[in-house]
Amino acid sequence: MVLDEPAMEEELAAGVGLTIPAVRSLLAEIQRDYNGYTVNAPEMESASSAGIGSSPRGFELRNIAGGWRIYSRAEFADIVGKYVLEGQTARLTQAALETLAVIAYRQPVSRARVSAIRGVNVDSVVRTLAQRGLIEDAGTDPESGAILYRTTSYFLERMGISSVGDLPQLSPHLPGLDGIAEFYDAETM
């Protein structure tokens, strides 16, 4: 609950002095408990009348971005959101969202390539995204020496996905892209 990022199974195992499989099993058991699955079927009727283990809790344990983290349950998102975000206006601008999308789908990618795709200078937007912890330096391009950027585990966490492979595919939403592979092959020649 106090960590800034999801806790890895290895870290938890080292912290409590158990094996990774034991921690994995305990995490699954806690996850089931939080989801309200704590009673064996034959005991369900008596337990249910006593109010034991028959309903999910207001929070859940999720395996996300390569680690484990406790989240408020989706049904309570509006209530929790109002409480936590009251008075905050730290939303991303349209330019920041577009830049973040380009980086997420094309990573690792240079600032110049993002600018070329968006058609505008993205220097300040990239700085803002890096300050907010959504993107990070991924090394340099061996040919141009430009800094390459990629999304962070915090980005994955905020998106609620485990990896960038879980991002929605764009191709079904783009019309007339038959032969796009030939375009990219020609571009590299």
C-alpha cells in the first residue's frame, strides 16, 4: 500500500522471507479473498447467512505492470476519484496525449521522429511527460545519437495494462492501409 509502484513477487518474497512460489500462492489467495471468494462451497450457506466472505471488498489486488498493487474496486472509482482528485486539475493536454500515444506505439522513438509524425515541435511536451513519469530515456539512437524515449511502468499502471503489447491495435481504425508495408520498405531504402 505504501509503495510508489507495483511490488514484484521477488521483492515481496525477500521482504517476508518466503519463496517466490509461496508468495505467488499467497497473493492469489489474498486476491480471491478481496474478490469475496473466501468460503468453500459446502460452507457457503452458513457463511453467507453470517455475512462471512460472500461479497467483494471495496478494494482489489491486481497483477499489473509486472508487479502487484492494491486498487480501489472499479464500482467505487467515482467516489474515490472525487475524494482523491478534489481540487486537482493536472490533466494532460490534447498535445500531450497525442505525443504520449506516438511514443507508446512507436517506442523507442526519438523526439525528432515524434515531431515528424505529429507535424509540430514536441520538446516542451516531452519534458512535461518525462516530469510526470510517463516516459523515460531509453538510450540513444546509434545512427543519429538522438535520445530515444519509451513509456514507463507508471504509464502501464495508469493505463491499467501489463505491457505495451496490451495497447489496442490501431490498424482496424485506420482506413486504406493496404500496402503500408511497401511504404515503410521504400522509406528505409
